[in-house]
Amino acid sequence: MLNKLLLGKRGIITGALNENSLAWKTALKAYEEGAQIVLTNSHYAIKKGGIQKLAEQINCKVIPADVTNMDELENLFTKSQEIMGGKIDFVLHSIGMSKNIRKKMPYTLLDYDDYHKTLDVSAISLHRILSTAYKMDAMSEWGSVVALSYIAAQRTFSFYTDMAEAKAVLESIVRSYGYHYGKYRKVRVNSVSQSPTKTTAGGGIECFSGLYELSQLNSPLGNASAEACADYCVSLFSDYTKMVTMQNLYHDGGFSCTGVSEELLQVLAHEQSDIEL
């Protein structure tokens, strides 16, 4: 049931690559709830992905932007305000890239040039986006910025390598910039720590299928779907969460608070009995 929670609001959504991506699902949901939207991604991702199809679905413009380039980010906010006719009410940061993960580099042997790139694209880009909006006074009062994260920022997942540090930095920026932007314009800044989700980015992580099943077994509610994540992000863009800021919000079916479930113990016991046989 649609409630038009975002009627009259203007938003920028980053990172929509294809129909499986969290940003894609969030853009669709925000549009259904009444928002005007501008989509953005890197020049390469726009060329290779299906973002134009999404733009046609939700009747919006696509503005390319390299999130490591301040001039391009300023252009993004300038043109978005011109297109939508006012200041921005919400932004979704859904950006992550690790060449080390693509190359299957073990954590102890990371390529440091690629490590720096991971941090710049996946985490520092949030600071750049917030700084650009702050300097341009481009966000409405009580606006909302949401960044997508993962529990590897708080717990060790050996195969998540340098993306774990990127998510930790991302969540720190949420807290720090959330304070300053809240004092300046009452803009809220939060991160959503989502369950493992079957996206293009998730599929690039070694052992992802095993991680997905582990999380499913060890979460009382099971893994949160991409559609459910979109719903949650929309609630954070809305006026119903105006006093929520500087938080890392777990959207993971209870995984983050569960030690071990009975279902997982049963699977482990079954596998152990097979080994003994």
C-alpha cells in the first residue's frame, strides 16, 4: 500500500547499476512514494549498466559523476537542483568498489594503490558528497542522507578484505558529518547495515553464497531482501524519522544480535556427523 511518504521531495540516488541493485530498488520505491529523483553513477557504470532503463521507468534524468572529483559533484548538485526545481531533500550513497576483491587479493597481501582507491571510492566519496552539499547549501532543512553499509565494519569477515575498512570509515563519516550537518541545517545522516544481498557487488565477493546461507540460518527473520531495504531507506528519507541521525542502523533480520541459532547448530552437527562417518 502506497502512502506517498515522499510526495514533494527531491532526491539524488547514486549507484543504480541494474535491476538487482539496492539503489535501483530504492529509486523505484521512492518514485512510487511520490519523490522526484535524479540518478547518478560513474561514466563507466552508466555506459555499461542499465540505468537509462530505470530513468525511463521513473521519468527522471541521469547525471554522470565521478565521486572522487569535486567539480563533477558540484555539477551534480547544481544540475539536480535546476532539474527538480529546488534544494535536495534526500541522498542515497550506494557506492562500493574494490579492485583487491576483484583480484582476489588476500587481506595480508593487499595492493596499496588499490586499497587507497577502495577507500576513496567506497567511503571518502560520502565525505565529498556531504561536503559539496554543505558548501553549496544544497540540502533542505531536515533533509536525509543514507549510506549503505555492512556488518563487516564491526565484525571480522576474512574474505571482505579492504571493503571492511571502507565500511568502517563510511560509518565514522556518518557520525562525524551527521553532527556538523545536523547543527548547520538539521540534515540527518545515517547508514543502513544491510543483510548480504544478491547484487552485482555482492556476487563479486569470494564465498558470498556461503555467507548468504550463513546469514539466512543465523537471522531470526532471515535475510532482509533488497525490496525491504528500499522500504527502510524510504522511511529514513521521510518526515517520520526526523530525529534519527548519526546512527548505523542494522537491517539484517536480527543477524547482528544473534550469537548462534539452533538451525545453524543443527547444520554444523549434521556436517560433523558426515565427517565422522
